[in-house]
Amino acid sequence: MDPILKIENLTISFGGIRALNKVSFEVEKGAIYSIIGPNGAGKTTIFNCISGIYQPSSGKIFLKGEDITYLRPDQVAKKGIARTFQNIELFSHMSTMDNLMLGRHIHMKTGIWRGATFIYKGSKAAREEIEHRGKVEEVIDFLELQAARNQFVVNLPYGTRKLVELGRALALDPEVILLDEPSAGMNMEEKGDLMFSIQDIRDDLGITVLLVEHDMNLIMDVSDRILALNFGEKIAEGLPEEIQKHPEVLKAYLGEEEKVA
Amino acid sequence: MDIKRNYYEDIELFKSNTILVWSILFLIFLGILPWLIQKYHLLGMSIYIVNLITIHAIVAIGLNILVGYTGQISMGHAGFFALGAFTTVILILRWSFPLWVALPIAGFVSSAFGFILGLPALRLKGPYLAIATLGFGMTITTIIKHMEFFGGRMGLQAPRLYLFGTPMKDIHYYYVIMIIAVLMTIGAVKLIKTRVGRAFIAIRDSDIAAEAMGVNLTYYKTLAFAVSAFYTGIAGGLYAFILGFINPESFHLIMSITFLAMVVIGGLGSIMGSIAGAALMTFLDIKLQAIQDIPAIGPALVTFSQKYMSISGISNVAVIVYGLIMILIVLFEPLGIFGFWIRTKRYWKTWPF
């Protein structure tokens, strides 16, 4: 089976610093694929390259065999890749509902004229709004966000905001979802729930998940495969058990044993 | 009371029967307003002032779509206002278009310029965008001033319009302007609730996330400028007729800034706030010109000003009071009149707790 997402020799430099150096990996459809590494290893940079926010210096990104390397972020979203951000990027003065409705943006058609002139329930704009509202309610049920539905995002606690952001990405109905540290700032209970949510996203919704995460317990529990990075270089890739014992990974995280003279 | 039965109720214009009844009462009030003014001189208003307020309200709504909802600033809206006014007058004067054709054309001409101005806005933010739009507003009026086609420095006389053979007076214009204003208000409210409006707000709150969710920033930012300019252009066209005479000098920088002040004082990101802001600012602007008529404090202020600040007194002190009111509102209610309204509503909802 062809991989759904294929990254080839991805390289990007900022100034003189090489943030990524010839990183390649493949993600199978329906996998939960995690990227780990110490701070500054280039995890979020990979996400930014995939979602079109950064243009890589060289290398290619393929989605289902199609080259998406130099597309704009909104074009990448239309291809079916949704993402969340490390430091929550929600529309804070909109309600949870509207945040999720924005996730439906690419599936809706109402333009300026139709949007400004609909007057009755059966008009096209209203019908579309109602139809997509139904989809959004499914996401709300899926993540159990009912209590937050009509609240402004600014008033929500941090953990809930993280979930709203996840919900917004799910509302887009993506084929691949990029989660950038979804568990940061969550307590143990929320982390537990999140773990089940991530598995459900894959199992029930059939979405391929790419995960950047620092919580090793979560990573080892949910991941099918793991990519380990350090200083923009790929140091290991494989099953969770392999990564756990990999000497390069241990070195990156724990440091080397030094002989004391 | 607050139970929703279906999804449509969330996007309905009239969310409850109470609102529907009030809206109808308000429309009836607007319908008989000219009669009330002529008979009782409400607040010393004339139909001219009401017309001016309504036109400013259309501009404020347009500008709020850009500033309050999309988060882009514009200090050049007097330019769009002038474009609308001159296009309408020239179309009627030179090619004798009827008003109902000339006005939309003026709106679209204005929005075309809005689109062009929107392009540099893609790369500019905050103060930089303010300067770029400021330049635009000043350039437009200068160009108009130096072209014979637009009547040059002398300006243009707005043609007299006829309604069923009789020349139109302020009161006729009142109904024309009011119907357009009501339709455009409803249009704006609906637009904000649907897909395009949501994209605007998303860009304001986090453009990076909006883009990652599939919102085409180029398209929606320029679209916001175009829509905003459309509203302003239509208002400009109407303005020409209630003024009767337009010249480029009257569309100056202060006008752009006053528009911005209306939006901020009314409440950023609120359609009803824009209307309230436009009403308050226009009303104050005109009423403060006769500040000596205000009982007790009026004459005292004028005397003070004459003694210490200028010879004429009135114009000086009027501007000072105007500025002071603006400062006080922004200081004590950063959300503007709209914020005040929200607080009052909440107070009554929870009363007596």
C-alpha cells in the first residue's frame, strides 16, 4: 500500500541554522505516527513545512502521491490536512460553535451575496448553515464539548481550549491530522481522555494522525511508529519498543556517560 | 425562553418574538420620525441631521466590517466616501442615469478601489496599514481636486432629482436613505453570521490559524476592503444629495478619522454599535457648534474660552468638549456604546441580585 504522506529529504534553514537536514519518512494510512525529540529538534518545523507555513529549502512532501510541497496553507487544508498549534491558535472572540463552524469553511459555498441576503429557512445559505451545523454537533458529541458550545473561547480553561482546537481540526473532515503537543497543559485525567480521543480519531473516523508530543507515556501507548529527531537530524525511526531502547535516542535525551578522571 | 428547538434559530434575524415585535415597532418609529420631528422638534433635530446620521451609520457599518470584524485598519475612508459621491453625481449629471442605477455603480466603483487598496494590506499590519490607507484617502481627494472632469477645486452641484414630477426634498431623501440603510444593516448582520463573516472574524483573531483551516487570506482580506468600500461608496452617493453640493475639500483627513472614531466609540465588532456611534458622534458634532445654547454650562464655557483660548470661543470649546467626550467613553467603556448596552442588559437580567 502506498503511504498517505511521504516526506523526502526535507531541508530548511533559517539564517545559518539548519533546522531540518534531509529528513525523510513515510506515514501509512490509518497510522498514529509520532515525532519526538528534545526542544529545538525541529518537530514543529516539520509540521509547519507540511501545512505550508514554511517553504522548505529543498525536499518534497507528497500527500497520496501528489506533490504538496509549495502549496499555501489554505490549499494544503483543502487537500485534507488539518492541524493544531503548540500555543493554541483559536479564534478567541468567537464561541466554540463558531470556531468549529470555521473548520467547515472549505466545505461550504455561501459567498458574499448569498450570505447577506438569505431571509428564510429554506434559502440556500440557511440550508447549508444548518447542514454543516449538524456535522459540527457530531464533533461536539465526539469530544464531549457540549458544555463549552456557546461559550467564548477566551473564557474556557486551557485543557478545554486544547480540545476545541482539536475539534476545529476534526470539523475540517481531514484525511491527515497534525497534532502539535495536544496534551501540553492538561492534567492526568484530561491526558487519559485525550489518549482515547486520539485512538478514536484513527479507529472511528479513519483519520491518519501525526503527533508531536513530550509526554512519553502517551507516545508509547498510542503510537504505531515513532520518528526521533535531534538538531534537525533523523536519529531513529521504528516501533515504540525499538525507539525506547535505541542508543541514539537515549543519548539525545539522557546525555552521554562521561568518564570522570 | 432560551430553549433552542432547531439549528436555524441560531442564525435567524429575529431570535424571538419579543425582538420581532420591537423591530417592527422600531420600523414604524422610523416611518413616522419625519412627522415627529416636524411637529415636536425632538431634541432639536431636523430631518437633515437624521439623514446625515443615517448616512454616517452606513459608513460606520462598512468600516466596522473592516476594522471591527476583520481587524484591518483604514484611515482613508473619506476617499471611498468621495469616490461614491463623485461617481453618483457625475453619472447622473453627465449621462443622466437614474439614481437607483447610479448608486450601485458608485458602490462598485468604490469597492473596486477598495480591492486595489486591499492588495498592499496583505503585507501590512497595524500602524503601517494605517499610514498606507491614510495616503490613499489623501491621494484620492487630491486627484479629484485637480481634474476638470470632477469639477476641479470648485466641486459639483448635485443635480435636482424628481419623484413623480415633483422635486425631491429632504423628507423624500429621508425615506430613500432610510430604506437603503435598513437593507444594508440587515445585509451586514446576516453576512457576519454566515461563512464569509466567520472568515473575517477568524482572520482578526488569528490569521495563521484561519489560513491553516483553509481560509484564503488574500481573497478574504481584499474582500473585506471591497465590502467596506462598497458600503462607504453608497453612503457617499447619498451624501452628495443631502448636501446638494460636493467639493473635494470636504472629504478631508478629519472625516476619515471621525469615521474611525464612530466605530471605536460605538463598539468594535458590533453592527448596532456602529449605528449608535454614528448617531452620537454626528449629533454631538452638530449640536456642539451651538454650545452656547446649552443651559448653564454653555455660556460659561464660551466665556472661559474667549477669555483664555481664542477670540471667537465657540468653535474652540466645541472641539474640546467633543474630544473630552470621546476620551471619557473610550476610558470608561473600552467596548464603546455596545459594551454599555451589554452591561445594562446583564444588569436587568440578573436584577435584583
